[in-house]
Amino acid sequence: MSTADPPSPPPTPEDLERLAAGLAQGAAAVVRDAGIEGLAVSAKSTATDLVTQVDRDTERWLVDELALRRPEDAILGEEGGGRTGTSGVRWVLDPIDGTVNFVLGIPVYAVSVAAEIDGVVVAGAVCNPVSGELFHARLGGGGHLDGRRLGERREVPLSRAVVGTGFSYDAEVRSRQVAALAPMLPRIGDVRRLGAASLDLCFLAAGRLDAYFETGLNPWDHAAGGLVATEAGCLVSGLHGRPPSERLYAAAGPALAESFFALLESEGADSVRD
């Protein structure tokens, strides 16, 4: 008769949210303690797509922490840190979302930590190392900022909406993004380019933006922030009945979503990478 210990119960979204929040705050401390002096900066996909040793060290800290706490989980990290797993849980990590801002000393960047179960994001946290703000959510549990539930937002028409977006590191794609955006400008209130998709989505959840769209996002860019936004009541779309994806990730509050998504469709915002 086997004397092996019985398998531990699967984690709940609440368990994973709590861990994601702790990991995001711990990694934010790693970033904050490293600072921006004497950074070793290099380029990835293009000369403007930057990575620093702090990115790599922070991701290594996250991977090491998960190896101790949940060794059977899979990991997907932006900087290549990752592993396969056997538990059905996968962690999606962005050690510094907004590296260019970090390098320049612009205080808009974040650590993003999300947990998937069987491919569905069920928990996530986004922490800004400069402000200390912690956005967090779990599936069915609402989106929160430092423990305060999010969901209130101003209701404005499209003509007054402040829209967040981002641009590709690829110059050719970027030129097509600008061409698609230009005709939208007279029909919206204003546009913001903050430089960190995870915070764009969290700011949408907190009512600091009215809508958001971007092409070319990877899972680590939107996994945690997207969950915070949807749990705060925002709607997401990839346009034309498609789910959000690398082709396009669009989000808005329920009062604005229909008109905003229609505007994006009319200007071909989901075809700039074709």
C-alpha cells in the first residue's frame, strides 16, 4: 500500500490573486532598489525595443520565487525565463512593462504578474514601483486598486473620451498606426500614449482613461491588466467578432464600448499589421 502524500488541492483564484499581488510587490521592490543609475541597456527586436539587466534580474527573482512556492507550475516570461509545468497553472510575467520609461526616468512602468488555469487568466496583479500602486483582480472577484474595488467611471460620449494607445517598435507598422489614428482624432476627446499597456488597462479600470486600443501586444503585456479591466466592468474586443489578440486589443467601459469599437472598425485599426 502506497504511503505517498495525497495530491494537494488545486489553487483557487483567490489563492493565486494573493500570490500574484505579493510577487508583483516583491518584484517592484527589486526594480526600485536597483534604480536607474548605470543601467546596462541593450536592444531586442529593434533599436527602440529596450531591455536592461534590471528586467532580467527582476524576472529571475520572480522565477526563483515561483520555483520555491509553486514548483509544478509553468511560466512564460517576457525576457525568456520560463518552464513547462504539470499543474495546469501557468504564470505570465512582465518584469518591467514600460522599459523605455524606466530607462528615461519616466515614472510610468510596472511589474505585471498573471496566473492562468488551463489557458484562462484567473488572477493578476500590476504594481508600479514608483507610486507603489497595486492593481489586482481574480476571476469573478472584481478589480481592485490597493484593496479598493474599481468600477466607477465617468460616462462621456465618444467626442469627449480620452483614449489610451501605444505604437509598434517597427517603424513601418507605426506609420500605419498613425495613419489609422489620424482620422479618429476629430471624433474623440483626446489621446494618451503612456508607454505601458498593463497600466493603460489598469488606468481604464480606475477611470483614468475612457478607452484603450493597441496592436502587437503579447500575453505578458495584457494578461494581468486585462483581467483588472474586465473585472472592473470594462469590455474587450478584437473587433469584427474576434477576441482580443496580438492583431488588436481594444477595451472600453460598457457605455462607450459600442461606439468606440465601431470607430476602430471603420478606420481599420485591426489591420495595420497586415
